[in-house]
Amino acid sequence: MERTSVESSNILSVGHDPKENVLEVEFYNGSIYQYSPFTEEGYKLFINSESLGKFMHKHIRNNDSIKAEKVSWFWPLFRFNDD
């Protein structure tokens, strides 16, 4: 799914598939979640909200009718130089 970069302290990018009613959120820690069902109207409210994190916490994460599925996890690789 194509995602758009957003200004948020915790969320890197978001995307929406209106045919499947799926919201996809990529977090700065590298994890990507899909939330469904998530309507086009809900996506517009989310993307235009004053705070994506507050909207997410209030209307998405604590909503029993929206299913969350982790679809990717990126664990940053750190390389230490002993020199």
C-alpha cells in the first residue's frame, strides 16, 4: 500500500485503501500496522486531525470494532566499531 509521510512524533507515514477499507500506519520504530475496517471518511478525519497520535489513541487503538494487524517489523541493525 502506498503511504504518505506525515508530521508526527511517533508516526512516520500513513496510507489508506478505500476499496478494502484498510488504514496502514508506519511507526518510527519500524513497525507497520493495518487497521480495518477503516472508512474513507475516517481516514480523512484522521489525516486532517490536529494530532495523529491523539486521534489514533482515542479513535483507533481503543476501538473494539477496528482490528489491528502487524504486517511488518523492522529491527534497526546497529554496527559498533571497536576501533
